[in-house]
Amino acid sequence: MAKTIVVKQVGSPIRRPEIQRQTLIGLGLNKMHRTRELEDTPAIRGMVAKIPHLVEIIEERG
């Protein structure tokens, strides 16, 4: 089974640059306090690293 991470949106994209909004949508997040279980890949980790003020990693499963 592939390793996964659970990502939660903790910040609002209001008054943020468009690229940060698009990164949230790319992660499958669009409303506050929503969570997604995503595959733990370098691409996903990079997206999370670009917006650490908007998301947090809750759990790492593997």
C-alpha cells in the first residue's frame, strides 16, 4: 500500500495570490477545515511546502 498524508486547510485563500488559490484547488481543498488524504509524493509535498500558511499535515499513514 502506498504511503499517504492527510492534509487539512487551515487558512483562507481570500486576498492571496492566484497561484496559491490554484495550489489549494490542485490539492483538492477549497473550504476551511476540509481534509484530504493524498498520496505521499514529492509533487504533493512540494505543493504543501508552497502554502504552509494555508494547510497543515495532520497525519502520515504508511
